[in-house]
Amino acid sequence: MCNGFFVTIALFLIFLLGIPLAEAQKGPITVGLLLPVTGPQAANGKDMVNGFQLFLDEQGGKLAGREVKVLIEDDESKPATGLTKLRGMVEGQGIHVLMGPLSAAVGYALRDYIESKKFPAIYPIVSGEDITQRKRTPYITRTGWASAQPSHPFGKWTYDNLKYRRIAMIGFDFAFGWEVAGGFQRTFEEAGGQVVQKLWSPLGTSDFGPYLAQLKRNVDAVYAVFSGADALRFAKQYEDAGLKARIPLIGGGTFTDEHVLR
């Protein structure tokens, strides 16, 4: 995460919350970090906490001239849990701004509550397309990306450079998985390729055996949409099933996050 993203927090607080510069020394700002501390995406959540804390340390613990207090809550990558935790932070613990979550499914679940409360939120990771399209709200500022965004160039690049023509897909069975796959499929097929199969698995799948058994073998590659522990488990089980040597495995950035590469 770059410093430019975190500078957004200071600007957001000053202008959206109406904090005059002259009052910059009044009281601390409480930032609520809502992210997965446990569950299949805990490693990603830890990266978010570390990145934010690194930036705060570099700024001496202050933004817009005010001390920053950080409150961390675990959404477990579950929409219902995330909504409950957000309500508690806003109505019970008095946070001034929300940062997070990570999961697109949780991000969508929080959207209506955020708008109803007219509460400022920064989505650094949530990439659900509709957060800035059909369900956009002025109370959510997204500093990251949209799910299909990097997949559009990758679809055409795969066709032109890897010369793949038939692709099977497997990914998360919620908004992030569908949207990432959709971006790839659109440009891959526009270029002349064909997506011949799509399989969806729940977040936190421990045994991919049934899905691996269903994957078509007469394809040029398998395109996977996973992150966190699911990415690690799927890649290992793909190899253990003897598929790595037979069918190339490709995917986007979340499939090869730093903790997965290790």
C-alpha cells in the first residue's frame, strides 16, 4: 500500500467530515479498521493492519495534525459479522471513520448501513464493481481498484501472448470471484478465445478434490480466482492431483499475494 492511499485519509477527514484546519489540534481521530483477523483471509487482513500501522508510525501517529487512535475489529470475511461489528464501532465505540473491509461480500453488506448513517468510509481493498457503479454512495471512497479492472488486459494478453484458446475457470463463489472472472472472459472471448467451463467454490473451501475432478482436461489452461488461504490450498492441491504438469495454471494478483508466494 502506497503512502498516497493513506494521505487520502487525512484529506477525507478534513473535507468530508468538515474538520477545519484551524481546529486540527482538537482531540484524537478514532479510525475503525474492519478486516479479517481470523479465517481464510486472515493473512491479507494482517497485511492491511501492518501497512496502516507503518504509515502511522512514519507520520508520528498523527493525521491532519491530530492524534490517531486505531480500533481493530474482526469481520471473519463474513457479511453478517462485518455488519454487526460496524454497528458496534459506530454506535457503541464512536469511531470517526471506517477503513476496510477486505472482502467484496462484506463491503456490499455494509453499504446500505453506511449510507443510512451518512458515515464516512474508506474502502482500500474492496473491489466490488457496484460500489462505484450501480450502488455508489458519496459516503464510501474507494482508493483501490475494481474487480474486473486488471482482468480486462489479462484476458487479451493471454490470448495474444500465451496463445491459449480454451480456458476453464474456477474461483470464489461470491461477487469478487464472479467479477474478476467476468473481466477476463470478456476480453479473452472478444479476442477469439473461449471459456468452456466455470466452477465456483465457497470461501474457506478446505478440500478442492471434487472441483479438481470436474475440471475439463481438454483446455489450454485453468484460470483461478482465489486469495488468502484458499489460493495456497488450491495451488497445492492442483499440483498434488497431478494437474500442474498437464495444464498450465494462471491467475491474477490475489492468487500470488506475498504470503502465498512464501
